[in-house]
Amino acid sequence: MKSSTAAFFDEIGRRGHEPLLERVTASVRFDVGDEASVEHRLLRIDRGDIRITSEDVPADCTVTIGDELLDEIIHGRTGAMPAFLRGALLVEGNPEVLVLVQRLFPGHPARVTGAEAADLAGADTESAETASTASTTSAASTTSTASTASTASTASTPSDAGREASGTGGPPQ
Amino acid sequence: MTDELIRILDGNTFVVSDRRGDIAATATDPTGFFSFDTRFLSRWVLTVDDEPLTSLSTDDLHYFESRFFLVPGAGTVYIDAKLTVIRQRVVESGFREQLTLLNHDDTSIDVRVRIDAGCDFADLFEVKDALQKKGTTAARIENGCLVLAYERDTFRRTTTISSTEPADLDERGLGFAVRIQPHGSWTTELRVVPTVLGPDDLPLVPRPALATPPLRNMLQDLDEWIERAPKLVSDNDSLTATYHRSLVDLAALRFSPIIAGTRSLPAAGLPWFMTMFGRDSILTSLQALPFAAELAATTLRVLGTWQGTRVDDFRDEDPGRILHEMRYGEMTAFEERPHSPYFGSADATPLFVVLLDEYERWTGDADLVRGLEQEARAALRWIDAYANLQGNGYVAYRRRNVETGLENQCWKDSWDSISYHDGRLPGFPRATCELQGYAYDAKRRGARLAREFWNDPAYADELEADAAALKSRFNRDFWVDDGQYYALALDADGAQVDALSSNIGHLLWSGIVDDDKAPAIAEHLLGPRLFSGWGVRTLADGEARYNPIGYHVGTVWPFDNSFIAWGLRRYGFKEEAARVAAGILEAAEFFAGRLPEAFGGYERDLTRYPVQYPTACSPQAWSTGAPLLLLRTMLGLEPTGEHLVVDPAVPVGTGRIELLDIPGRWGHIDAFGRGLVDVGHGR
């Protein structure tokens, strides 16, 4: 598992509670890697309370996925749904759980322009017009507005943000 | 010609063929066998002794089943009918076709029967936009089946064709050498199974739970669906037929998204829109609440699950935003289109809250309202935090995905739908008026939910204060004093886009209209510039872009009119609402009970019949829902506390109507109304 992926799961575990998942009581297990080496991350969600372990036990939803792709999805460079549709990952059990868990993933920094700035500035349209991508992203990581996007963005490390902003690895736009 | 096409469907799986049952699709032709937004058969042609067949008749048995009677020969004047060919086709996960040949002769015959089969695996978007495939197709024989396959990286789709009688298989189809005895018959069943493959060749979409039989009894399912709906008793045969048609078409348009299990919601329409649309699914669910409230429950749950949580310009996604459209095809899978899901709609988000409240008022399902509290709050937050693009407190839209995003993110989404009186088009962001009504209604209804279910009276007060302020501002900023109506929109500078349009009718529905302004609005809606005699035009006669057969600039939309009628009732204009209902329901008679998406805005006295707008989309969900909402408005059905208030205002020509066993939090209630309102036209 890539270190940024592992760091993301650690961060989710530390968060403990996620308001966006308050209607969710379910478990999802990520089987990450290839045939040679698989690591597990089991998320147990109980009305928004999240516990993460590396157990390999049955879950409501199991996602079998390569470590590179998971890292791309977690950091918003591709979506779980398109990856699922193109057969790049395998979902067993209830796919709704995966859709809900995606709420924990931050957005794609390179795709974020005006609107997040508008949110951070309290819907001030002028800053929405002028905000640059990179500054928006770093602002999102350090500002504690009520916005869900900014909450999630704290998960991406500064080095990730820099790499993504340079435009590598992103899907066509 | 689309009129000659035969369509059968089940959810997002459907077959569109010619009247012989054949499919010979070109790249841009919407015929074929489709599932998950992908064409799984583009060629399916039956020949007997290498001759094509001629259609004698076609029976639309059910929305999921049709039967074709054919004879050999290519339609010469004289048909020697020694042989009859019957194709009976059912859509059901894939499709099955019972092929039967009847020999009417006294001697036995030998014939060669052949089905040519092929597939281009086009994404629906590719069919629409005439694009080239990027992957490779192949055909192979495997375990007595013909397998057509498509592959692009990890993206894999297959079509597996088999028959109950042994066939001579090759890569281009199936052949049968058949001997039929005198006055005898021969039959085989052809099966076509589409498969969406994931890693390790496992089916991508999890199989239904084991308890579900692999093949539903579709007829029984349809019977049960109609049985659960209220019964309409009426002397008016046309109304009865329209009601039945609406229920059946609504059943046909039910669609189970991947995450909804066996529950279903309304897809938008055949053939292009057999998928979940935020706006269409919500508005159709609203129309159908008194008849099939479970559609609303699934719509709310699925749209809530997919609610936006981040800022993503490619998908025009924001936190709290409700999706516009979801697709499962190849271009979505490779992110060449943003529909996974795409969020570019400015109305679905406030309408989500409106539906949640209205659903609870009908059903008393407090659990869902509590379960979706976070989603509803996020939707309400979106209105202020993300939709305020003009900085003046109004909901506006401007796409951030300029390549493949939608320019107009309101229901009138064609390029020229939003114009000034003189025909100029405004810049972006645009704040159309009905969006402000929806936002106002969402805040008012959200306040009720906060107070009664979320235990947050302070938030309720805040929402109500916001709503009151919005209403006050709106009535000042959008009111066109000269014309005594609301502007269609505010432009990028906050100035009025001053065309007179049907959008003002939605404002009545939302309750944002000041009481002293409502009579002028009702007068416009039923006045000569907007009202054609059949219904309210999308754009008024006299506007520069008015065109009676312009998509959003002069045609009459049945769905639009059903919400306008609801709005007129809300403000006490019973007679005016009855006139709108009468016009649309009388128009339905000309379409055998199936209202099209739109019809021409010509004056009723001029054409005597409603002129259908040339569109390929039929049935369409919110047109199907229009007669249902019109029944509600004619009977004046309004949930109040634990009761259903009935306050009929039925047009004279409609006669007496009884709607029996209306389900809701009250159990079941009957409603009666007599045709007492004189609406001028009609019988």
C-alpha cells in the first residue's frame, strides 16, 4: 500500500466521527494490492463513528483494488464509479456503501477552481473569479470552515497537492 | 422514422427495432438492444431462405413485450402466405425471442432460417454524437453460444446469444435448416444476454439477492403495480384511458440504479434518458406521490447517497449538490464524459428538499426525513454557499466544465431558452426566476422539517427568516412593472431578462409570489399570449424568440402545465387550474393517453388538434406524471396533518370523477368531484 494511502486511512481513523456518514451503519473492507501482496483495511461505520483495523473478515462491501488506483481514487484523481464501470476494481456486496464511503475522499485539487474559493470566502463571488487552483487547494487544507470539501481536503498531504496541481495522472477533462 | 419504431423496455434495458423486429443500426441511429447505456446489439436481422420478411402486423402486448407477424418476401403487392413467421419478444434482464414458423401448405417444406447478429457496443453518447470506438470488438463461438465481445483496457462488455434448438453458429449469426411438416410448425427461443464484466471476468453488477427469482414475472408485477394504485372511476373514457396509460408507462419507466437493490425510481424517458436524472426523477416522484409514493422514497434515498461532497469542476460538483445525470457507459467509465455522476443542475438541489417534505406530508415516513437530515441540511447549505454566483443572494448557474458540461442548468436547457424580450441572450451566471421559487420553498419546507423532525427550532427560525427576506427581495428585483409579471431571469449584471414565460407559473407553485401580485400572474398564464387553449406556452407569443414549435420557446409542455395548475390551486385560482387541466387532458386524447414531451404552441382554434413536437423521447416520465398531478389538482387533494383534504374543482367536460383508495398517512381515502367548472372549451 502506498504511504499516502496508508496515511489517509490513519487520518480517517483519527477523525473518529464523520457527520456525513451519520445515517450509515455498515462495514467496508478494502483489499489493496495484487496477488503477491494484499493488505486489508476494514472500516466499521456505526452512525458516523468510524473504526479502522487491518482485519481480513467479512464486510457488507468488499472492494478489491490495486494500490495505485486506490491512491488515485482517494485523492480524487479519478472516481470510484468510473473505475468500477471500466472494470478496474471489483465490488462485492452492497455497492451503496462504497458510494457513501467516497464522501471521506477529498476532491481533485486540479479540478477545483472558483467554487471552493467561493465557499471559503462565504460565497464571495469576486474571490471565486480570481482564485487560483493551487492557492485554493492549500487554503482548503488550512481553513476550518463548515464545508465538507475542506474537511476532506485535510487528508491530502502538501506533497500530493503539489504533484496533482502540476496536472499529472489526471483523467481527461 | 421514429414513429415506426417498436420499443420495449425494462428499466435501463430496452430494444428498439423496426416493425419487422429487425435491427440494422447505423452509427448514429438509436435502434438496437441497449442496457447500461451501451448498445449490446446493433444488428439483428431475420431472413428466411435469404429473403427479408414483410410485416403484417405488430402487437404491443406490454411495455416489455411485443409480437411481430411476418411473411416471406420484401413487400410485393401479392403476398403468398404459405408461411407465417411470428417473433415474440420479451425484455427481461436481456431479451428473449420466441421464433415460430407456421407452414400453411399441404406439403412439407425445407427452409433456411437465419438471424444475422452483430454489435458495435456503442455508448449512448457515441450514438448521439456520432463518435468512433476506441476499443476492439470480436466474435467467437463458445459452449454453443455466439459471444460478441468488446474490450478497451479493463473495460469489457459481452453479448451472448443462444437458442433452444441447435443452430449453425458462425461469427455473424445463427442459422437453422428447418423442415416443417404440412400444416405444422417449428419454434425456437433465442436468448440475448448482455454482460458487464469486471475483474476476473466476474459480472460487474452484483447479482440480485438469492431470494429474488432470476426471471421476474413481469406481468404479475405490472398487475400488482396497477392494483396498488388508486382506482379511477369516471364516465369520461378518455380520462380513464389516460390514467391507465400513465400508470403503465410509469411502471415501464421504473429503473433500479446499481445502488438501489430491487427498489426503483423513475427514469426520465425512452430512448435517450433511461437513467436517473435529479430533476426528472424528483418532479415525476412529486407528480406521482398520491399514486405511488415509493418512487419518491427511492429517489430521495439514491439522490441523497450520491449527493456531492467535494468541489470538482469536471463534474460541476459542489458539497450538498444533488446530481443531474448518471450514466454507466464507456465514455463515463473513461471519464470522457462527466456523468459518474454529473451535477450540473441548479434546481435539483432545492427540489430535493421540497420532495422530502412533500413525501413526509403524504406518507408520514418520519424515519426517512430523520435519516436524510444531513443530506437535506447540506442541500440547503448549497443554496447559499455555492449557488449564489451573482453575489446577490439568488440561485444562479454557470458551468465550470466548459467542454462537456451543461450551459443551461434549469429545466429549459436548450441554448436559446433564456432570452430577453428583444431576443438577445443573457450572459452567465444566469439566475432564472423559478430557481428562486424552488429555493424559497426549500427553505420554508426545510424549516418545518428542522422544527418537527430534527429538533432544531433555531435553524428553523433562521430558514424562515431567510425565506421571508428572499421573497421580499425577489418580488422587488424580478417584478417587471411595465408588464406586471416576473422576469424570466436576472442576467450576469443582476438586470432583468424581461421575457414573459411559463416559468411564472412555477412561482405560484413555490409560493414566492406576493398575494397582491398573484392575480396578474394568473391572468397572464390564462391570457392570449401564454395560453394556447391546450395549455400554457413555454414562451409568450409576442416575445422575439417565440416560435410555436420551438423546443423551449413556444411549445406547450404537459409537465410544466401540471405544476402551473398546482400553483394556480395554491393561490386559490381553482377555475384557472381547471382550465389548464382540461386543456392538457383533452390533448392527451389525441395521443391515445400518452402525452408527449411537448406539443406545438399553436392556437387551439387554429389547428383543432395538438401538433406533436418532433422528438424521439416517448414515453417521458414527467409527461407520464402530468395527468396524475392534474388529477390531484382537479380534486384539490392536500395533506393537512393526519388528513387528506379534498376540495374538487373539476371541469364540466371531465364529468364526475372518483379516485378511490388514495394511500397515505391516513390509510386509504376516496375522493369525489363533479364537473362543475365551466372552462369554455371541451365537450
